[in-house]
Amino acid sequence: MHSLIKKVFFNNATIKTFYITRLSESDIKEKVVLKNGKHNIDISSRHGMICLDPFCIGVWLPAAEAVSINSRDVEIEFTKGKKLNATIELNLIEKIATPHGELLLYKIEKVKNYQLSALHRLLLLRYLLKSKNNTYYHRRVVSALYSYPRSIIIVSYRDDKYYNVFPMDIHAYLKEEGMYILGLRTTNITLDKILEAKKVVVCDTDHVDIKTVYDLGKHSSTAPTPIEEMPFGVSESELFNFYVPEFVGSYKEIEIIQHKKMGYHMLLVGKIVNHKVIDQNASSLYHVGFLEYQKSNYPNIDGIF
């Protein structure tokens, strides 16, 4: 039955939660808009996922925009051109003042998906992606959140006795404020070390294949693979001397200034103290939700190693 559904409704596409592509920022066609009454604020580069259980996001607004809206009565729209792809209703958790604005923390309360037809969405999210590890609601929220491409980054930490280099996509670079937010699993052994040192390095995934990136996510955080056995060379970051893989186009050294447990993930709020650009035309790997990917022209690099 699954094979027939795939053939008839999805042209035999490989069914998965999201596809992997390589993009530069200018390649991204989707937008994320914060709506409050008559106000429509483009937050595409000012928001990020911060927790998956419960589902939470962070939104940064400059001061002028923060005071112009009722931050407790908002929703988010995911669009591409004139097409609405998903909407999310939010519940404000907390406001965090920043030097030039506010970081708003929200819990996701309701979600609606609009890509393809209602039948396509039902078949995909209720049946084809069905898993004992998540619920139908979980799959709907993830599909909505990944209606906007989510970049995969490499996180690096190092001290005298330990290091870890691992990938993640629960993060956001708040360029206008010179800040970074990260959502790390509370079970990650490296988290406590980062919180104690208040330092971390974030790298892009410019010249690296997805197998290498995913393999980094599989190595043990308790006893990571010796750095000399990694399938790539490394250098050291300019300030912290943390390992920087040779494949990156840029990296940011970040001082952690605040943290908050959101649920399964810990929110880290950081100030960027050094931004090193190696390649002005750097790209990164991205996750794009299955439904959004079907109508995109993004290249599929799944399985290309």
C-alpha cells in the first residue's frame, strides 16, 4: 500500500522527514513572517528553533519593532512568494532584553500546514512518516518548521582534557545584534562543559559531504574520536584555540552570556566575540522539509558522499 501511495501521490519520491541540500543564504526563497494585527515583520534571519520537546522557538526583534507589537498575540507564517505554506500559533514564555532589542521565547501551541493538498498531507504525515518515536502532531510541527530551510552547523568545544565537534540545526545567528542562540540537548555530555567555560565555536558546513557531517553526530560525546583520526584536518580558532575543521568557510567564536532550560533542550544565548570569514562565497548544508522540498528547485545531495 505504501508503495502505491508513493507512486500515485508523490511520484515515487523517497519518503523522509526532510531532504538535504546545499545553499548560500541568497538561494533561500522562503520567508518567515511574524504577524500581529496590521504588523507583518520579516523574521527569516531573526528566528530559530530552540527546543523540540516541547516545541519552542526564539525570535529577536530590534527595539523599535519590539515596542510596536503585542508580543503575546502573534502567529508566524511560512511563505514562498505569494503562497502560504504553514502557520504557527505561539504562546510567549519570556522576554530577554538585548543591547538593541528583545529576544522573545515562544512555545508552539497550534500548527497548520498548507503545502500540496489536504490528502497529500494526510497520507504523508499520518501514514508514510508514521513512527512510534513521535506523534502525528509532532510530524505536523516539524513539517511546518522545516518549511524554511534550516542550516546545519558544526559546534566545537575544547579544553585541556576533552574536545567535541558535532553537527546540529537547532540554532540561529542574530546578525543585527551580533548574537547567537543554540538549543543543545540536555543529555549532551558537552553541554555542561560549554556552560562552565562559557565558550563555544560555531562553524558552517561549506566544503563537506553529508556523510562526514552525520558521522560526526554519531561519535561518542563521552569519548570522541581522537582528532588525529578524523577524516579531515583541523586548525585552531583565533581566540579560544578550539578545533576548526578544514572544510569550513567561516566560524564564530561565541561567549555564552545566558542559558535557560526549555525542556529537552537547553537554550544558550551567546555574544559573538570573533567572526572569521575564510571564504566570502561560503555555502552550507540545509535540511528542508519533505513537503517544501517537493515544490522547490533546490539540489538534492542526499547520498552524495
